[in-house]
Amino acid sequence: MSQPIEEMIHSAVLSDLVADLNRGRLLIIAGAGLSIPCGLPDWRKLVMQIMPDHLAGYNIQKDADLMRQMENHLLNAAQIWWDAVPTEEARMKFFRDNFNPDDLEIGKNHELLAKLPLKAVLTTNYDPLFEKAQSVWATNCKTHLAVGLGLLFNSNQPFLLKLHGTWNEPESIVLTTEQYARLKSNQAYSHLYQSIQLHYRLLFLGYGGADPDLEFMHQEMARYYSGKLPHRILVLNNPTEKLKTIVMQDKNALLVEYDGDRDGHGIITDLLQYLIDHVEEKKPETRRPSKPDAIRQYWKRIIAHPDYNSIPVVGQSEQRSIDGLYIRLKLTAQGQKTHVNKKLAEWLEKDKHRELSWSDSLAPDRSLSLFPRSIILGPPGMGKTTLLRYLMFTLARVGLKSVKKDEFHWKGVPAPIPVFLPLPEIARQDADLLTCMRRYLAKEFT
């Protein structure tokens, strides 16, 4: 009899799974253990089925030593069988005999899995029980041979991805040494799975834990992104000592083992039920503002933000309004005098200010108009940060058309959308620039 799920899996792990599920960041990879209660064999037993009966039919001697060798090298055994079977129709018959949907009834695990709000279910199984359990999976079922694998997550529809092929498409089946080698070289498949590893927590249910393609990609990703990947949680049936050692050495993996022969596979059913019981009820969607509305809201929040609408003044308890603060920039050529002169000449020709030269000062609006890409240099305390805050505040007012014409000249259409990102924010976050910017804006303006 299996233990309660709370005793089998740590509460913190269960909490993380529930949180990721409700955020849409959990994917389940289902192995043969999910379908065993329906009378289907696991991968090892499936391969053992072809020995000796199927092999004997193709002049493979029933030898005890050969049998033991094949049991230890099941991929090779499967390769021998595949090569020995004379036609594709004969192979098709084998998979039809073992996985005919008319002979199979979906089990409790498939019913529960179909109730979870998952973007995708990935499976190494060939059987059709997932498609029978969920009509949308039947409609949107893909294998590693599908065209446009990288676009699957762009669709709003949940999908089923059969990583090692499906019973009624023999060309998609991955069973043998050669087939695993070809799968490993499938770039679209590899890139999709790598992307999944980066963005989703993976929960392996009923998985054997030793598929060559998946373990290779896990090791590759762990090498490149050590400690920075979402943890994958593997619920494994009787893992070998070798497999346990491999998983325990992986910083991004957590092993939950059970004895299916002794206790059955109830832990899978219990875990799926636990997740269903903790699905948060979706709130009615509120209308998202259009892009123009969202930008206007952003401009308004900048204007109302004390970091941009005022500055501290030494000796005064209250901050001083930045509105109307006039700051001039001085352009310096620093090896780019020709470029500066050319830009200035174009502007002078338009505005008829013939007396201005490259060494004169320019107001911030003129500088931005002339040089959209600029680096502001100067010693500490010269007002570089204050200038940037002033530009944030003023450009937001330009966008809302609440700035006087003689205060700030901006002829660009549309008005620029300013973003202020302090360097300490980048230093604090172990992420790329775009991610840092997104997090900072979310923190400051939502």
C-alpha cells in the first residue's frame, strides 16, 4: 500500500509544483509507468517481448548467453529485431498488436492528466491512451518528425508531443540504437527540448530515467547553465544504483523513487490528484489596455514618480521639483569631430542658427534630436543621473503633450518611450539586459 503523497514528496517540492502549475510553467513528461496500470508493458518488457519469440522467427538462435547479453543491451536487441523484420508492414503489425486503441481503455492516470491546465504533455510512450483521454491532444498530437516543432508554443492550443514516436506511424518510432542516434542529431527537436528545459519545470512521471536522447540533452544543458535551470523532478520506479547516482549528481534534478512491483504505481495517481486539488480557479480576464493606452499609463506613472518629478536639495528637507530645470550638455568631439560637424551642419541649415559651432553647448532636446545614440561622460557629481531623470520626466510629458513648445523641442513622431535602468539593478540580477529591464519596470511601475 502506497504512502500518502505528503510523506513521499517533501512539502516544499509539492508547493513548487503547485505554484508552477498555476503560473503555467509546469510540463509533465509521462513514461510507461503512467500506462502500466492499463495493461501495457514498460519499455524493457516491450523489448523483451521480441525475445526470443520474434527473434526466433528470423533465425536468431535461442541461446542463454545471447539472451543475457541482450537483456543488458536492450537497444542492441531492438536493433537486431528491427533489422531482422523483413517489411515495414510486419513492424506495423507488431505495434498494432501491442497498442491497438480498440483494445485499450484509458486509466485513472490519463483521466487525471487530462484535467490539469497544462500547455503541453510530453511522453516517451507509443500508445494512444493520451489521445483517447483528451480530444485536444488527439487533434494536436505531434512527433519529433513534425514540421514547425519550434512554433508549437506559439499556439494557444494545448498539445501532446510524442518524443519517441507513435504506434501508428512506424517511421516515427524511436526504439533502436540507430533511431536514437538519428533523434540526437535532429536539430529542431533538440532546440525545442532545450527551450523547454530553460523555461519550464519538468515533472517526470512513470519515466524510466535512462532514455539516451533526453539524458544527453539534460547533461548538455546542465553543463552550459549549471545551477540556473528550473529543477526537474523525477518520480522513478525502482531506479538502478547507477541511475540514482547520476540523478543525485545533477544539481537541477530531484529524485523521488518508489517500488512499483511492491506498492504499485499509486504514487503517480496520488500526485496527479494532489495537483488537481490545488489548481487555482482562474479569475475572469480583465481587458488588457491597448498598446497606446498602456504607453499613456506608463508616461503618467513616470510623471507621478518621485524619482523623476523631483530631486533632493542639500540643506532642504523637501525635494525640489524637476519641472523647468534647465540642463545644458556640452558636446565634445573626442575623435568624432567630423561626424559631429556634419550633424550640426544639418541642424544649423534647418534652424538657421549659423553662430553655433561643434564646441558650443546644446540643450538636451537638441542633443537627443542630433544624436539619438549618445554616451554622457563626466566626473561624479556633475549631474549625469539627474539629467537622465529629467529626460525621463520631460519625454513622458512630451508624449502626453503637456510640455511647452519653448521648454523642450521634439519633432520626432512618435514621441520616444524613455526607460531608466540603474546599473546597480543589472549588477544585482543574474540575467540578460532585457530581463533586468522587464523586472525593474514591473517593480517600479506596476
